[in-house]
Amino acid sequence: MASNDPGFAPMPTAEGPPKGAIDPHGDERPVAPDQFNPIYETTTKEIWAYYAYCIGDNGLTLFNFAPTAFQNLLYEAAGDAEVLHFAGRDRTSNSIVLLANGISFAIQVLIFLIVGSYAGMEVRSTTLTFWTAAFPGLARNTPQLRMKAKEYNDGSITRDDYDNADMMQRSRLVNMAFYIQSCGELVILAVIVGVLFAVDVRASEANNNWGLSILIAFATGASGNSIEPSPRSGV
């Protein structure tokens, strides 16, 4: 008797995706395994070190005061003649300042051709960039977010809950850092104003130059002596 089987292969049963296939409905796990390693846990001291570094990296350094000090010294050296010999010919103080800025820009262009876009970034901008980039690693390794990662890994919360907690923790650290930086910068500015009055910079050109020299030394010291956070793996 002939068989009724047409010879077609049997249909696969809906028992799940084949072995090795990607389940489109599967839930992703956290992509930061360091959250489950206790040696990477962010400490309070480490967070405050980054806050303090933010105060020191406020930009009130040579970039703000050195050009003014340079121009004052030129005016004082030129005297009533208002002319100085610079780069092979007599020039006014303003001309020398502009020429010095041009030379500085030309050097920056040369460096740009050698090392690329890093030439356009000041030291402060460079450190600020990488300092800000460290906060995601600090945030995800705080005890609060590590607990959220554990809850998510256990299935107690959803991915959206975990991502929202991650976002809020990053925002809290960054906002707190800039708040502390603003408070620290106000203290530095108050000291700067106090130095200007103490030296009586309006009394003479010599006092003005001396005041600017003190400001440069103080601001540079405040920036250089900030607590620099130690590098950490996983940031």
C-alpha cells in the first residue's frame, strides 16, 4: 500500500532558537564586568580627589594673566619712546604683542601638522576632557550603582531601570563636581582680588607688574597642587 507521506521534512517545533543563534527578544546583561569585581569599587576618597582636581583645573593660570604681564613689561621697558627693538627692527609695544601672538599661532599650526588635533587643545582643555571622561567609570563602580547592576543581573529590575540609575548617578557626580569647582574658584578669585588690593597695583607700574607676578605664581600653584586622582583600571 502506498504511503501518504509526501516526503517533506518535518516542521521544526517552536522550542526556541537553534543553538548558537541570537535571540532577538533576549535581555542584555550589563556590559561592565568590573562592576562585580570588588577591587574596582569607587571610594569616597577617590570621588573627592576628582572634585579637588576640578578645582585646580579651573583655567585661572598663565593663560589669563601672562599676556597682560607681558604687555605691561613691554610698556615699562619702552618708556616714553614707546618703541622697542624686536625681531630685527624697532616696533611699538602693541606690534610686539601681536607679532608674538602670530609666532605662537604659527608654532601651534606646525605642531598641528605633526600631532594632529591635539595641537589645538590647551593643557587645561586636554586634562578637562579626560577628567570628564572618567566619570562614567566612577559612577558605575559606586556602591549604589553596583547594587543596581546586581539587581539587574538577578532579574529584579529591568534594563531601563538600570540605565536610568546609571544616568542619574553620572549626572549627580558631574553636577556635584562643577558645583564644588565653582565654590573653589570663588575662593581663588577672592584671594586674587585681595592680592591686588594688598599690593596696591594702581599705585605704579612696578606695583602692577609685581601684583601680576604674584597672581601668576598663586594661580599656577593652585592649579598644580590640586589632588590628581590616581589612574584606575576600567575607567
